Amino acid sequence: METHVKCDLDYSDEPPTLPKRVIDVGVDGGPIKLVESNGENAKYAALTYCWGDDTALSSVKLLLSRFEAYKREIPLDLLPKTLYDAVMITRKLGIGYIWIDSLCILQDSPADWQVGSSRMSNIYTAAVVVIAATGGASCKDGCYIGNRKKLRLPYTDSDGKDRALYARLAQFPFFDDRADVRSDPHSLGESHLSRRGWCAQEVLLARRTLSYSKDEVLWDCMERISCECRLDGSIRSQRDERRKSNKPMTQLTIHSPFLELFQEGREAPSRENQEKLYAKWYAMLEDYTGRNLTYPSDRLPAFSGLATMMSDVVVDTYYAGLWESRMPYALVWVRHSRVPFERNQARGDWAPSWSWASVSCRVRQETPEEFTSAVEIVSIAAPPSGANRFGSVTEGRIEVKAVLMGIAIDLQSIRKQIHADAHSFEWRGTAHAVSHYITGNQACQPRIKIVLDVGETWLDPDSEVEDIPEVLGLEVKEEGRYFLMLVGMEGIKGQDEAQPCFLVLQEIEGGDKERTFKRVGANLRFWLPKGAESYDRKLLAQQALSGTKELIVIT
């Protein structure tokens, strides 16, 4: 921590300013207590961990009623095992303070929580080290878990003293582009911490991470990765190779380049550096949205620390998870093809329908090689609901001028076809993005097979299709009005043909003056149905491009 200059970032000359509240760990032998920093500068650690269920911290978390008592002393016997271990580790490192969310943010004060969540980028980046309790599913499990002593081999050394040699299975690296499988040599991709939404930014923002896994302790910083089985830091080269990629990855062992890209973008502003940051943003977003949150309404706040840091480098405006400069293609996010179907995954009113934060499952957003917009964005609004301007929003609306193409979905025909020949349908993942035959309006009569990312929210649990568990009907009412909105044309360098990109919209009845819609899906490509091979696939794009734009609102 003293010799790695790259890891110092802005804190080489003097220690960082302490967060509003920290825990004094009693390095000098004093009591463990809550301290209001009043802008003091000092080194501190931070903890990232899994809370567990709602009752796990009920007897110790900071409440208004406990505030004054905690300023005098926090009894050690009250602390759950993970918090106790973190305090002792910080003390042994000689660091005077530690920041722990449950003890430093008033848990019964929404206003204090809003302020605290808005400062996550500063808190975790400024911490001299972040302690990661990777092995625990709950704050009761502790940092030191698991049976590390798998095999004990006693022996007598040359001085006649009894010793023991401990051995365990060797850890072999197995890298995978997916963020939801094992993708590191210490199984941290399978840890409980790697599945928690709030923990994603806490690790990504850390300059140094000390991870306590089920097998050993790992050190990860911007200059080196070390572990007990490779004390020479030999897995650093593997990390550096992965740093060249923008593919999703488990961020706990292979340090994200986000802080490096952030630093490069700030020190040498350029379009190239900004594009690298945007590409990394989408990779982090894909990993983050695949994690779990106790409250789906935290989708934006739990990612706001990264958005805060991005805004310090990119000249851009943030609207409910989407960057203005990436519009309109940023609207064409889709549910990830590897997302397993779960009935409890739903769309909520905590974010506008056009934001990825409105769905509680993993999403994917790509950066097109070439893209020509076909819409005119008139205005965007998504005012924050509190002090965190990158957090929750009160509402959201986008006013656009775009071409709409009405579509009709024949549920009975779809169900009959599924019964007759289920395997002929294209599936992206498990029942979450189904390919359907749809018919266009009279300007586009031929039936065209289009991938509609209609997602779990729009699956009907009372579907008539019961004998095929992978197949569910669409929650589409006969009187519902559905449209394709042409977003633009996506091309690939070196190829002449471009593909149209559409949003799938449902019209909302009772709009004030403008026609109002909500986003219910998106498609990135289309295929022709059997028997229509002679039909020119460009016709759909031509019809959409030649259509008349109209002013609409998407909420």
C-alpha cells in the first residue's frame, strides 16, 4: 500500500477526506465507536459484504435511537461475525477507521440513505483498501469461512520440532466470457458476493481489494494480483490480457480496468478514451444487471457510483441509466440470452419503460459498428427523486418523432403452431425472448418472423400451453395496440446490407395531447417465414424509412 504509486490516484500527497461517518476500530486500544468526521483527512478501509436476510442486522444496524450510544461505544459482542472480522482486520493493518454501510448510514432515515448512496463513488475509491467478504452469504458467516486445512501432513523439521504441512486441491484458471459462471482460478465467480447487485460497484470502484474467499486470501490492486497459492503474482498477466477485452467478467479477481480508463480519460481527454469508457460501461452493466437485489427499486442507486465517476470524464447527460450521447441506440437493450426464466422477474414502476432499470433481469446493450438514426429526439426528462442525481427517478419520458408500423399478434395461431411444431420456433435463452409471427399493417402485408424481446413481464402464467414447460403465451389483449418504432439502421463494416432496429411499443389509452406509449420490447434482426423466401427482406426497412414520422411520447 506504500509503494504502488498507480494505486494512489489522487491521494498520494495527503490522506483522503473521511466519509461523513466512520467506525473508529480502536487501534490505540480505545473502544470501537461511531465517529462523525467533520471533514477530517485520514486513511480508512471499507467493507463489501452480503447482508443476508432482513433480520440479520436488525439488532445492530445504525438507527436514530442508537446514534448517540454508538458514538460512545459499539459493543463488539453485538457485531455479526463479518463485521467483527472486518474491524479486527482493519485494526491489524494499522488503519484507524473503517466504513461499513449498515453502521455508518442511518437505516431509518430515507434522506440520509439518499445522501449516502450518492457518495458511493467517493467512499469506495478513496478507501485505502476494500475488504471483500467473498465467501459469506450473510453478515453472520464472517470473513474466515470454510475448511482451509483440507489435508494435514505432520512432519518433524531438522531441529526436531513438530510441524504440519497443509495441502488442498490445486486451483486452475478457467476463463469464460460469461459473468454468471466460474470465471476465475479461485471460484470467486461462484461466491455470494459476486451475485449481489450493490457489491458490483463497491469492488469496481476499489483501488485495492483484499478478498477473503473460501480457500484463501487474495490481494488485487491496480498493479498486482497476489494470492496464497501464487505469492509471486503470476496471475497478473492473465488479468492484463483480460483488461484488453470489453467482455463481461467476474470483477473480484481480475481487476476491472474501469479506474484505469477513468484516470486515462481524465488525464488525456480524447474521443478514443471516452469510447473505451462507454464500451466498458456496457460490459459492467451486463454483469451488474445479472446480479440480485433485495429491492428491484435499487437498480439505479446501486449503479450510481459508477455513473457518478463516468460523468466526471465524459461530457454527457444521464437519464435513468442511459447516456444521452448514446441515444437512440441506447433504447435498444435486450434481455440477455442466457437469463433463466423466473416468474418473479418483473417490470416495475421504479424506472420508465425505456430504461433497462425497469426490468429485474440481466440485460445486454451492444455498441454498433455503424448506426444511422431514424428518429428525432425532441426532449428527454427523468428527474431524480432525491439527493442522488444518478439514482432513482420520479418519472421518465422521451418525446420523439418516429415512424410507427402497426402490428397484430394472433395468439391462437401462435399457440396452435407451438403445439404443432414447437422446435421450429427460434428461442433466445429460456422462454424470455420468443420469436413470433406477426403481421404488419397494410403497407407491409407479408408475414415476417421478428424477434421480439417481450421478456418475462409479458409472459402469461395462465397460458393454454401447458404441456410444453418452456413455452408460455404472450400477455397481449386483443384490444391492445402494438407498434414497431423504427430506431435506425445498423450496419457492419465491410457489408453493404444494414438491418433495421425497432422498439416494440404498446399504446397507452387516455393520453393528454400526444400519443403515449410504453416500451414492451425490442428487436435487433428479423427472418423470413417459410414459404416466403422470394420476398425481399429489405422491403420492411424500405417501408419504415419511407413512412411519415409522427410526434409521440414514451414513458
